[in-house]
Amino acid sequence: MTLLVFGQTGQVARALQGQARVTALGRADADLCDPEACAAAIHAAAPRAVINAAAYTAVDRAEEEEPRATRINAEAPGAMARACAARGIPFLHISTDYVFDGSGETPWREEDPVAPLNAYGRSKLAGERAVRAAGGVHVILRTSWVFSAHGANFVTTMLRLSETRDRLNVVADQVGGPTPAEEIAATLLRMTEALLAGQGGGTYHYAGAPWASWADFARAIFARAGRAVTVTDIPARDYPTPARRPQNSRLDCAKLRADFGITPADWTAGLAAVLKRLEDT
């Protein structure tokens, strides 16, 4: 199939390019700050389906750049979705657990009330609404805590810090599901095939299992990488950031399993694969 992907260097975009023959568009091909250029790229490529794997992801900086974040995370996906609807092709869009307020301990379901805590979350929620409003066949895939062997993410950050430090304080009262980018890409490709076969879309959750805190995740990284680093649990209030983060990032993935037969990956296996890839490079 002819599959158009927005994004070239991001974690999921790179994984998609490694798993399927796709046309991946970078900023030079379609700048997300220019939504109509994104729509024009879709019309020019005439693909069978489109995946938006590009986004503004600088959570803290978004507090000062919310209009820019909204243009990239909401207006551009809206334009893409409208172009896909006009052509009658599926559109798949990645969203985030940050659309919720992070309260409680119960995993969030797709239909639960949304209430973002920060500018990034608001921009992603606006993107979801724009995609739905376009009226075409679509999937919105909310995910969380994405990691891979590429780019800046929690795994690569922890490994970098371990090069010079043998003790780290890590937040322990924020809990979620670390999610391998490779598994998100595989899920998007399976969902694309299903949509092309006439299976309906909608909003779904995909996050790795089992649940872990950031401190738990850090300990797993160091243990599997053979790094002698002591992790001390701290509350989020002891590590203040410009943007508030949700404490509960658990996502209920039962709907994805029921509708598409996709079961979330064990992130510990994904972590082992990422560390192996990093060792080999």
C-alpha cells in the first residue's frame, strides 16, 4: 500500500520507516507550521492512507509557546484529516495521555472526561477534536512514555546521566506504561490495514505493560544495562517543572484489544531490544 507518514526523525516515524515501505515527509517537505501545505502534500502524494507521526513535543517549552504548539498539534492535523476525508482515505493520528488530568489510580478509558493540565495537553486535545470534526475515517491513538534507541527519551537520558553519576533522584509518584516506539508503529500499521479493509476507527489507547513509576523504569534501565546507579524515589513536588505532569498516566487498552485483537507489549522486552540496539551502534 502507498502510505504517507508525516515525520521523519521522530521515534515512531523512524520505527514506521523501518517496518514498512512508506513515504516519510520531513519539515522541508511539509512544515507543520503551515497546515495548508500539509493538506497539499496529501493531495499531491495521493496515498491510500496517512499517518501523522509528527508533533510539537517540548512539554515545558509549550507553556511559553502554546500558539505554536497548537498550530502544530491541532491545526496541522485538522488540515491533514480534512484532506484525507476529501479523498476518502484513512487518517491515523498519535495523541497522548496528557489529555487527562492524571488524577486517581484507575487506568483511563477512551470515553473518560478530558482535562489537560498543561499547554501541550491542551494542544493535543485540540488536535483530537479537529481530527474528529473532519468527518473522515480516522484513528486517534493515545499513548504514553514513548521510548526507543533514537532521539531524546527517558531511556537515552538515563543512560547519558549514568555516564557521570552513580546516584539519581527520580520521581516515583507518577505512574504509567512505558511504550516502545517500535510497538506503536506496528500497531499503527495493523490498524491501517484494518481501516483499509473497512473496519471502523475511532479513539484508542495503547501503552506498554506492566505499570511503573519513573523511578521503577529507571531502575529497570540501569539493571538491564549493567549500570551501577542507585535510584532514590522522590515526589514530583521535589522536581518542579514549568508544565504540570499527570500523576496517573495509566491507559486502559481493552478497547484496542477487543476491536483489533492488539495486546499491548511488555515494555521490559522492548527495553531489552532498545538496549541491544544501542550497544550495537
